[in-house]
Amino acid sequence: MSFLSHLACGKCGLRHEADERQNLCSACAKPLLAVYDVEAAKERVTKKLWEKGRDDLWRFVDMLPVRRARFITSLGEGMTPLLEGKRLAEELGLPHLLIKDEGGNPTGSFKARGMAAAVSKARELGVSRFAVPSAGNAGAALAAYAARAGAEADVYLPADTPAGIARECEAFGASVHLVKGLITDAAKEVQARADAGEVFDISTLREPYRAEGKKTLGYEIVMQNGWHMPDVVVYPTGGGTGIVGMWKAFDEMEQLGLVGPERPRMVSVQAEGCAPIVRALAEGKEEATTWEDAKTGAWGLRVPRAIGDFLILRALRESEGAAIAVSERAIADAQRDMARLAGLDASPEGAAALAGVRALADEGGIERGETVVAFNTGAAWPYR
């Protein structure tokens, strides 16, 4: 059962129908967010229900958008481990460091969550061909879920994306298009085809339901932490759907009566070579400006400007959080340490999160007794 009610623009609040194909707000072209009938959901959703649900993100089906079970497209995504990083914790002097390891998801990254929800809902609404611009992992995830659903997928990648990711997309049957430039240039190609009615644009926050899959990260870390909010959540940020989704999830959990009003401080980590959120937060702006000449080996962080930037910044400010930029050397060191001290084959983006934890700890931005959740958003193997 889904308690989905309608969609609302994250900027102007305009209401949109949930059971029609939607991309951006018809009034202001900003992202739409799913709204649920929480009062009705409270009669069904309990801690016990979620604790004993199926072993993937669909245990949260009441607060996910798919109404008819036959359209659920699943590869076993979600319910990834929340690991104690004991040796890393000792090295950093943070005894309560936890790592949410998303590398075990289908196609090796957290992108599986968003694509599972978005492809499932879009198929329910009659979509048969999808397209996405990607720095890598989102493309592979779309290709896999489209194959699972019997749909077609077009993946647009920057031409310098690691070849292994392109091969992975092709293995799932997707049509791969290499584009000169960055993910923003790939997005222009997708939008042109979507405008022509050839494909459904499933880009980050350009449709409402990838954020719904990502919000389950928030549900899980609270449930896995004994129904307690962590003190700090550190998240590597490109498009930022995870931060937007988790902040939404925490609010929904409070409305459902599962938690109180407490919230973690949300921390966005970006690479020094592409840090539009860091700059916008420091300058007190509500939206970011495009980062020129974006460069980083953490491909998922090479997003010059996110369409949901105002939602990311809102979450950071409301949580009294922070945004921090880390160097390529710091990312490489953290990737080595996650392997050596935690046995994790972390992606560069996940390593960036640990580098952010280290920088914050050095600056006194995290207290020794605080519970910190850092996200390894994917495995390193797709990059090889």
C-alpha cells in the first residue's frame, strides 16, 4: 500500500498530480517532491512493521510512490550495512564513527535506490524508454533497472568517463552516448530528446521519484541506529539527491511518530575542483552558481551545478550543518585508509566523505562523543 497523495514544488509549493508523468514544476521549473497522507499512514506504519519487513528498501513501501505491486522493479537494493569503523575511528579519534556502505547495492552504488523507485513508478505511469545524463553510476543503475523492467534506456556519459562504466551500461542493453564536456553537457542532449517526446528524462531531481528511493537511506540509518538520530551525517555531494531525500525522510519519520524533533547536522562534502555548494553556503546564497572548469577524479562529484541546489542548501542551514571541500590527495589518502583500516573497497566519492570527516575532526567541527554516519556511496570496482 502506498500512501502517496500528490506532488508539490520544492520551491513555490504548487501542487501537481502524482499519477501523471511529471518532470519539473509547471510554474517555476524547479524539482517536485512527493507528499504522502501521513495521517492515514500512521494507522499502519510502526517501528515493528518496518523492522520485520522484506530485506530491501521496499519494506518502506507505504511511504514509497508505487501503488500496484506488480510494477515494483527490484534487484534487492537497499538495507545495506551500517558498519562500525573501529580502526578508522581510533585513527580519527571519533569512537562513534559509523559507515553506511552502499557498495553492495546492485551495480555497486547507492544509485540503485533512486532508480528502483523512479523506474518502478514511471513504468506504472506507462513509460517505456528512459534517458539519463550520468557521471557513471546512475547510468549503470538505469541500464540495469530498465533491463529488469523490460524497458529501453539511453545513457549519456561525458567522453572521459571510465570505460568500465560504459561497458557495464552496454552489457545491460542500454544505448550509450559519449558527449564532449561534463554531465551538464550530457544533460542538454537528454533534455533535447525529452522535449521531442522521444524519451522520459529520469535525471537527478528532474523527476520526483529518485529522491524517494534515496530517502530510504535516512529511514535505514535511524532504524539501524536503534531508532536514534545520529549527531552528524557526512555525505559526498554531486547532485545531492541523498541529502534532499534524507532530510525529507527525517521529517516524515517525525510525522509518523517514529522519532522526535531531533535532527543530525548535515554535512555536504565536495571536491576542491568542483565545490558549488560549498561556495554558495559560504556566501550565504540560496542557490549555487555554476562552477567553471570542474575537475575531480571523483566522477560523481563533478557536477558544476545541481538543479536541487536550493534544497541541499536549505537542509544544510536548517540542520546547522556545513559544507566542506577536500583535495584530490585527501580523497586518495582516505580511499587507501578505508581499504587498509576498514576493509572497504570505497569509491572516490565515498572516500571524499571520510576525508570530510577527517577535516571536520581536525577543525573541531565534530566532538569526540558524537555519533557520525559517513556514507560510502559505492564500490570502487565500476571505475576500474
